[in-house]
Amino acid sequence: MEKLAKYLDKLEATKDTHIYKAMDMLKAYDGAFYPLDHLFLAAINRSRSQVGAFIDLIKSGNYLAAVPMIRMQADSILRLSASRLVDNPHDFAQRVLAGEPVRKMKDRNGNKMIDAYLLDTFKHENPWIEGVYTAGSGFIHLSEKHMYGVLTGTNEDGTFNIRISETQEFIPELNRIEAVEAFYQSVVGLFELCDSRTFTKNNPKLIEKIRNQENA
């Protein structure tokens, strides 16, 4: 468990960084605030909230409740990344904040931004995200993954034992470490998007020049 504790400490260290990333973004471009910033702040706040909960659940042995949070982290990254696929990211953010599902929106090329499309588009930037998303979906939806530990064995008379518990001690430490590392990678991925957003705000002329060159 000592190795697991080290991975948890690494994840714990990201808590304050969430606040720093939000502050950097808010200070950028003389404090200008846009709808896309609001969407980013929602994702940062969601991630910060989940870090503490995820750590607590892993420490308490509640693996089945912790792992779905990784899928939720991947969801934030995909939706923030989707803002780069449209011509007006602030309009996109306003629509998301108003409750419109991203899967019903189209990118600048007319492609519906369903999860499968977003995964295929951004998996090269985040090589971990496709596997995490797929595996995590198995924990979001009731599936074979939730059968782990329910049946704990059969008896000689043919009866079987059922275990209902909030902890899963039978999950190997390696699996727990992999879950923590995957969550950590999702936080790093979010931070990278935040840095990109802050850079974009601070360098509007440069970003416009780059976009014009791309569209030329």
C-alpha cells in the first residue's frame, strides 16, 4: 500500500494547482471574462471537487464508486476540446452552459460532435483518453464490472455467498494504482487545456494570425 500512497500524494498535490490555473485564466488579457472562461471554470471546479472525493474513496476501499469519476474527467476534457472545433467558441460555451448537449452540435465542418468523434479527434493529443473513456463507461453504466465481488464463492451444497458492501478489498493494489494514475493524467490534461486557454487570451493577435494562416 506504500506505493499506492505515493500515487495518491501526487494526485493530492494537484488540488491547489486547480486554483492557480483558474486565477491565471481570470487575470489574462487584463481580466477580460468570456463565456468560454465560464465553461473552463466549471470544468476546473468539477475536477477540484472530484479530486478530493476520488482520493477519499480510494483510501476507504470504495473502488467501484471512485473509478467512474475518471470517465467524468475525460468527459470534461472532450467538451472543452470541442470548443476548438467551432468557429465561435464563446457561442459554443453559451450553448453548453444553457444546457444544450454537445452531441447535438456540429463542428465547423458539419460533423456532429458525438463522443466517438471527439475521442477520435483528440486521442492523439491525449493517448490515454480513449482507453480510460471506454473502461470508465463500463463503470458508469451497470455492466459486468459491477459483478465483481457480489458473488464471493459457492458452497459444497450448491448454494453461493453474496456480499453487499461499500468496499472492495479484493481489487488488487495494481488496479487501484492504475486508477489513481489515470485520474492524475486526466487532471494534467485539463491543466494543459487551461494553459492553452490562458495563452490564447493573452495573445489574441498571434492566435488570429495563426488562424488566418491555417484558413489561407
